[in-house]
Amino acid sequence: MPDSSQTPVFHPFDPNVDVERSSRHLPHWFQPGVAVFITFRTADSLPKKVLELWHRELLDWLRRRDLPTELAFAPERLDELDQAHRNEFQKLRKQSWQRYLDDCHGACVLKQSEFAEEVARSLRHFDGERYDLDSFVIMPNHVHVLAQFRPSITMRQQLTSWLRFSATQINRRLGTSGVFWQSEPFDHLVRSAEQFEYLRRYIAENPRKAKLKAGEFLYWSREVRE
């Protein structure tokens, strides 16, 4: 495993530098050498009935403000909103989504330490070589990571590697096969030093806010480790 003993410097998004943009169901922005907050979840973490509740919550917010309801299903079109509405809607969208994840739907196999350790092993494997980790927390059905990718690899490549490796190991231990992770993670480029600290605290405090007991999650922080 690479030596990650040296403390890396994490940088916020630079609007004056080129950014890689891609989109499937979600918009994704990537800038090498910039801190990013990533969430990926198990395939069963948000069943259909829960997603429908989430969408109804978003639709209701848009209707009450006489805004286009189709934006609830098209996050790539949020630029059509004015800045104030866009900020408020994005905040609602992210907070409610995280709340439903924390309700622990699905099998929640990552609550078991042996499976959480497989995910942690995948995340730590190239720390200090392909990317630098600041912190991560492995919740029962999802994972939050605060990291910074080096120019030699794209975020998409590394996410694919994390998900494929950990899914293979977990399926082997479970004696199952098929899809383990939901295919499209959520990612957010860190905009400022203040936001970096906020996300760092969010990761550290997520288990407590989700009312998890010791042993039901796995938290790692470079700051604590050092």
C-alpha cells in the first residue's frame, strides 16, 4: 500500500481553471487537484416507494412556488432557476435525499464490520498515490468520502475501481452475485475552505445524527489518524 504519511493540501474549486463536465442522470463536475465530496449507496438503499416520497417532496416545493415541476426530475436543468431558488432547491434536494438514506432502507449489510472493512480497504488502497483521502464514513447503506484526486487519474476511473473491487469482495463473502452499488454516485466539488470544514464535520457527525451505535459504522479521518 502507498505511503500516505505526508499531509496533503486540499484545494477548493477554481472557477478560472477548466473543469470536466459529464452527465447521465446527474451532472458531474471534476477538476484535478480539487477536493470533492462523494456519496455512493447500495443498490437497495432507496427503494421505489422511498424515491417516490422524495420526488413528491420536491414536486410540492416547486408547485408552491409556481416553478416548473419537471425540474424535480432534471437536476441538470437547475440553471433555469434564479440563484436564490436554485440554492434553496439544491439544499432541500440534498438534505432530504441524505435523510432518506440515513433511515437505513434495504439490507444495510455495511452495518456489519466485515463488509464495511472491505469498502475501507478499497478506499485506502491507493491513498497517497492516485488520490488523497481526508476522511470517510461507511454507513449501513451508503458511503461518504472527502478526497482529492491527482492529475494521473480521473474521478470516474477511481470511482469505478472502488465500486467494482468492493462489490466483488462483498458479493463473494455474501455468496451472492449481481449489482451491489447503485450505478451513479453523487459528487460535489468543494467551493471554499469553509465548505471543506463543513463537509468534514458532516462526515464525522453523520453516524450520531443517524442514531447509529458503535460498531454499526466505520469512520476514518486523516486528521484523527495523524
